Amino acid sequence: MARLIWLLAILLTAGCAQLPEKPCPVCPPPKPAAERAQYVETPFAALPGWDSTPLEPSLRAFLAGCPRAPAVLLGACGTATTIAVGDEAGARRFFETAFVPYALASSESGDSGTITGYYEPVLRGSRVRDAVNRFPVFGLPDDLIVVDLGPVAPEARNLRLRGRLEGRRLVPYYSRAEIEARGEGFRAPVIGWTADPVELFFLQIQGSGQLELESGERIRLAYADQNGHPYRSLGRYLVERGELTLEQASMQGIKSWAAANPVKLQDALNVNASYVFFRESADPRGASGALGVPLVPQYSVAVDRRFIPLGAPVFLATTLPLSDEPLLRLVAAHDTGGAIRGVVRADFFWGTGAEAGISAGRMRQNGKMWLLWPRGEALPRAD
């Protein structure tokens, strides 16, 4: 078994640099995580602001994930459906009766971690290429091969390798730089075209979005897959190079830098070798996350599924972007992300459009998290 995983890793690691760091698998496969999760049982009364936090919206967010929830949550899902819309007291009784809170702590960083934000961007574009809209939004390439290790190695159940065939050899898939260099020779369907490569880059980081056509029609773009290369933060790269200060390295700051440095832009974008492909979604309910259900603005988060099962409620204690004002909320784990790695780590979904993007781009706060887990059930992972 170990030899099989090793051989697959060798096939796909040539030319791929492993980096520690939105739902995205990586190439090469990461070494077994040294980080361990601790789940410390905690009374509800010890959760900051629990008694004054509205829970009925949280109940609706939890229910949104129930169609795809793991079996361990189905009993709670059934009970939740009996609570009437608007019944705040009923929602509170439900959570306090059905679940036990567990404070999350990491063997590496303790009980505090980083809380960032993401959103669903809306890009202007066209179905056909023209003089303005020159940058393609790619669909899934036919030559992208996905190797799911879960069936042969249960310990690698969350690991998928991406590659392509070169003759009879399976080799790493094209990096961002290689995709850009191939231009029109890159074999993938084009969903649409847009004018701004930086906006397209951030669309890929967010993992979903919308393309607004001149007619006013909007095409909803859902995550289809990724090229298998590791995510690397553009903001961190620009800080390391002295192009930006840490305080300037927000999404808005990066966009301003890009506008002022067009000659350096493509090389900077290529630092993030990860490349995301999209599919058209006809779901009118909104952007979907890794769980396969629509995200709920300000009540859905992306987490590291190694430690927090998708669908589970999570109590989040952090602050609003660029502020000390508390943000205390019971959210639902509906999504994952290539940069969302760690026990106490979450990405807060702000919603759709420019206003949501401002909040998301500014959010990099410290926070704590509590997993709400069904009473009497074994914890998902413990030391």
C-alpha cells in the first residue's frame, strides 16, 4: 500500500515545489501532517456571547448542508426540520440538546488561528473573444486525469492527484505559467472571456463566481477542478519581494499594485502555479461549496476537512475586518480551500459582489473555533 502511494507520488512530483499552503487538492502529495487536533469538551455557557447570539439563521445554514451531510449528522438534520422558521427559542433548544461543543486546539498553534474571508466575484465579460475581453475562463480540460487514492489507501481519503498522460507516462499537469504560455494551444473548453487577468486570477482563488455579459445575463461559474499544483499566496510573495508591506497585502492592495506594475504582473501571477477550472451552474440558489450545497452568506465557512467534517456546525469567535469589533457566530462548514490548512483555520463567506469583496479582501483576523458535534457520537479525529 505504502509503495503504491510512493510510486504515484514519484510520477506526479517532478517539477512541483511543495508549499504549505482555496476546495483544492495538491501536487505533490503532502507529507503526513504533523499537526494534530485536540477536541476539548466545553459547556455552551463558556462560548463567548453564546447566550446573546441569534441561532435561528444558523439553524437554516445547518439545514442547507443536510442534503449532503455525513451519516453522523443525519439524526440532527431530521430533528432540525421540525423547527418552524423564525423559532429562535426552538433553534437554541435544538443546538443545545443535539450537540456538544468542543474547543478546537492545534498541536502546533494552540487554540487560536487565522480567519480570512472570501466571496463570489462578478466579472464583466463576453461569450466570445473581442478586443476588450481577451482572457479565457477555462472549463475542464479533457486531458486532466484525477487519481483518487481513497479506495486503495483509506489514510489518504482526502487526497487526489492530478496529472496528464505523456505517452504511457503519467506526469504533472501543466502549471499556471505553462497554461498561459500555451495560449490558444491549450486544449480546454472556454466558457467565456473577460478583460482583466487580475480579476480572473482572484476568481480562481475564490473558487466560484459569475460572468456578467453585455446583455445583463449572468453565467454562474462553479468550481470544476484544479491542475494539482500547490496554492501559493500572491500577497505573501509581494511582501517577501518588498513590493508591498504586510498591511498593503489585501486583495485591494494587490489589485492596486497590479495596475501600477503591468510589466511585472504575469511573472507575479505565475508564482501561484495552481490553476482552477470552472463549469457552468444553473443552480439559482447561489455559489456552491465543496459540500455541494449553496453557500449561505455570512453563515458558511471553508475549513480543513481533516479536522472538521463538512456539514458540521462551528462556533466562530473572531473580529470584523480591520476592526476589534467582535464577530461571534454559529456557522456551518460548507466548503474547503487549498489555503485553508489547520485545525483552527477558517474562511468566512461574505456573499456576492463588490461589497462582499471589500469585506473579504480585508479580512485576516485572529480567532477561535468550537466544533459542535452530535451527542454520543465518536469525535471525528482525536489525539
